[in-house]
Amino acid sequence: MNDETTIWQKLKAGYLRRVEAALATVYHPRKQEVLDDLSRHLELRFDELDPQQRTAARLEELVEEMGAPEEYADLLAPEGARRTGWPIPWRTVYRNPRWLALPAVIALLVVTAAQPGLTLPVFRALNVLLFMGVALALFIQYRRSRDNGLLWLAGALVVWPLLLMAIGWQSRSLIDRVAAGQKVWLWPFCLAARGEVSLGMVLVAVAYWQRFVTYVLLVVGIMKLKLSSESGERHLEGAQEPNA
Amino acid sequence: MGLSNWKTQLRKGLLDLCVLNFLASGEYYGYDLVQELKKIPALSIREGTVYPILARLEEDGLVISEVRPSDAGPPRKYFNITSEGRRAVQEMNEHWERIERAVKSFRANPPGGKR
């Protein structure tokens, strides 16, 4: 593969990735088809260039001529048929049975509320399922959009809770030691062991501290989310219209 | 709403109309269709933007496509209008003409304006 072809493949892949990211929030059954069509169109444009015309600058120009990736979302799914949030279009539910998981969870909650004996094990299982669901959803969305905000959200909703689970196990043994009047070196449990503060106060402080870290990670994640639909609208408003 | 945004919205609305009218005149493959649409400067079409429109029209049953091998270069995807598409474009054209006439008449004789 010569230099021009390598440059071209990189430019083409980069453009298609940008389009894919711009379409990440759009539900449309022909989304992949659009990407295939664009790939085919770009190949055609490259093929029709004379070898001496295949300079890096010309190839970049060729990709630029394709248009802003942000524009695709509006053209593929104008007002109403886009966005990943509520309301979920019926067509989407029909084509993506995974959305049926939500009514299933609600039904389970109703059943466990009616039969209190089932509540504890069912809720434990639901927690694990929902945790795995959150992790999977974040992974899928990140793979589609490469949005760094999702990494921070994964930190808050997946990694940090796992760490907290490990911290929780450690805390339990420390609490037992404090309660048994044994020596503890780890702060802030050592304060309770020395009688400077109550064990209850230590637990409340630890809970606040854990929640603080969660909120910081969530805020950073939300602030860093690209919110591609919004940026697309801004782009359409600001750019475009060479004839204007 | 900024002037640029207004133009963009108008252009987007007209793209469907233009694409369907071109397809009503015969079969096109994507690249060919883009070249034809580029001849209308007011649309300021970018090369790639025709594909999401075609995908949407195909999903709505107004257009069908077929990928065929090509002697020169990669395979080509040909687009044709369906009978439903023909009905839709006829209705769209009539609607467009009604709007055009109404706007022209309104601009010539603005309500309350001096004649």
C-alpha cells in the first residue's frame, strides 16, 4: 500500500468515525446503511482521482467536501425520530426488544411489593442486573461515540461502586474491631477506637465522603458529555451556507 | 431564529423534494445524484448529505435501492422511486406550488400595506 492510499484510508476511516459519533444518539434502522453508502461514495471519489492528484491536501479536501458529520443526524431523523431518551418510539421498542427489559423490571418490583418475603433476594438480584446493565450500556455507548464523558460516568456508576464494595468489606472488619475495643490504626476509625468521636459519626462521615466522590465523578461526566445533537444544531446555525 | 438557521431549515425541507423529483425522472446512483443536486447552487449540497435523505426516504417506502457491481471501480447503489414515492412527489410539488403562489401574492400585496 503506497503513502497516498495509507493517508486516504486514515482520512476515510476518521471521517466515518466522526459520522458514526454524530449519529450515536439517533435511532434509525438504516444508520449503518448510510455509513456504507458514504464509504462507497468516498471510494468512488478516490478512484476517479488521477494518481498525481492524490496529494494529502487534495485528499483532505475530498473528505471536507462530504460535509459536516453533525448534519447527518438531522437529515436522517428530523425532529421527533431521534434522541436516545424518552419517549422511546414504539417502532424502536418493536425493533429493539432490549427495551422490554424496563417493563419487566417494573413488573418484578410490583410482584416483590405484593409479596414482601421475596423482596430481599429479588432486590439483590435486581441490583446486580441493573449494575451490569448500566456497565453494558455505558460500554456500548462509548464504543459508538468515543465520548470521554461516558468514561467519567463509568467511573461514577461502575468503577467507584466496585471500589466501595471492597472498601465496605474492609470497613466491616474495622467496625467489628472498634466495637470489640481493639486497636485500629486506619483513619477515621482510629478516632472512634480512641473514643474521640462516636462510631456512628465515623460511619456518617464515611458515607458523606463516598457520596461526595460519586457526585464529583457524575458532575465531571455530565459536563464532559459531548451531547452531539446540541452541538449539531449549533453547527447548523453557525456554519453552512456558502452562498449566504 | 438567525437568518442562517432559517436558510438551513428551508434548504433541508427542499432537499427531499429535489431528490424525489430527480428520481422521478429516472434511476440514479448516489454519486450521480449528488452531482446533479450540486448544479442547484441554492441548495448548497455537500457530497455526503444526500445519503441520510435517501436512507430516510427508503425507510418511508418512497425509494428503493439496489447495489450492482460496476466495471469501473467499486459497486454502485442505484436508487429508484416507488409508486408511493411518485404519489408523494406529486403531492409535494402541488403543495410547493401552492406555497410559492401564496407567498408571491402575499409579497406583492402585503395585508395592510400601501399599494
